[in-house]
Amino acid sequence: MPLTASEQISYSTVRIECEYNDGTKGTGTGFFFNFLENTDSHVPVIITNKHVIANSKKGHLIMTKTNEKGEPLDRQHYHIFYDNFERFWVKHPDDDVDLCAIPIANFILEAKEKNENLFYIPLNKEILPTDEILEEINALEEILMVGYPNGIWDSVNNKPIFRKGITASHPKLDYCGKKEIIIDAACFPGSSGSPVFIFNEGVFKSKNGSLSSGNRIILLGVLYAGPQHTAQGEIGIINIPTVQKPISILKIPNNLGLIIKAERILELEQLFK
């Protein structure tokens, strides 16, 4: 049976595990994308945030294998290990744009040489919003974020976690003058690098209020940050007027996320020409 739209999206991401120069470890989200795609060739890459792989000395990616029919074998995995992990990534030239990409053709070919075929479903420019699509998008849209919040995942089946939310700023506008959008969704460490979609399966309402049938999948962009507020707990030492009392400052997510607009992915693509 063919994969549904949401099932296909579940094969578009990869969990990125890093060991950093200071000995700490962390996880983030990457997603597969085809750069420079034409009728007979393309450049396959994984895209994530610069801060996910910054100062990483080792990297680990886990891919799903396929059978001879090209069907995914969810419980059979192929492991890819990197030394000097950060140096393999091509970074967006603007320091304020937290995007980078790693070419993956080499390890796909290496796997084939070992008689291992890998299953993944890359995103491409066809689901990026055009000017015409942005005019049809409403200020308030349902969104789907796919990734590995706090490193959580289905490790047996190599699957990401789906999180739903809504747009909190209009996707056609540049939030605070930057090529960004803000969303209302639970965003946690490990979600960095997650693709964020307008995703409707079956029936959805158009901007004029009429109902449309079918699937609507639009890649709005890539999660990279989220505002937080603080609260005081019972650890640490600060001076107060009359006594010393141990307290700590806790960072609490506001359930908002900042998204780098998908159009900036095309700027990253130019580096691969």
C-alpha cells in the first residue's frame, strides 16, 4: 500500500547526534533535501542549524534500510559515523542565518557498495511557498513540526515525533523585519533544525472560507530558536537585602518558536553549484 502524505514526511528527517569538543553530547534534527534538481541529477543533502553542529568533533546519523522492492525496513538501521563532524557542513554565509547543509551522496554510495540500500524521502523546491501561494495562505494556519524534541524518538522504528501547532505571525510577512515566522507550538532542545509545514490531509479551508479536498503540504521553514521566560527555584546563591538564600534561575519555554523562512534554503543551495 502506498505511503500516505504524513507517512512520507516521517521519512524526511534524521536524528543528528553530536559529541562536542568539551566532551558533552547533544541531539538535533536534520531533514533531507534535493539541491540543484533537474531531470537527470540532483545533490542530496541534510539541512539543519549551524548551532546543532557547532564545535562538534563526532557525529552519528541513523538511516533506515530498504528491501529489494525499495520498501522501508523500519527496524533495520544503517549507522554513519563522522570524525571532525563540523567541517563536513556547508554553512550559510550570513552569520545571522542559522542554516547549514551536508552532502550525503558519498555515504549513500558507500552503503550501496556494501549491498545496503537506504530509504529516505527528500523534500524539494516543489513544496516551498511561491509568491502566489503566500497570497493564498491565511494569517492563522495549522502547522506540523517534525523532529526529535529533547532527543525523544522511536528508536526501534527510527521515527521522529510529530508536533502540531499554529502560525503565530502571518507567513507572508517578515516577522520583526527578518525572513522569519513565529509559530505557536511546543519547541524544545532537540527540535532545532526541524522542518515546519502547513500540513492538511483530506479537507482544508482556503483563505476565502471555501473547503478544498486533497493534501496541502507547504514547507514554511526551519525551526531554530524560541523565546523563554525565567522562574526562580531553590538552588544557587544570590545576595538579597538581609540574608543569603539559595535560588536558581530556571528557563521555561513560552511554547513559541522562531522559523527561518524556507526561501533561505535556496540561498544555501547556491553554495553547491
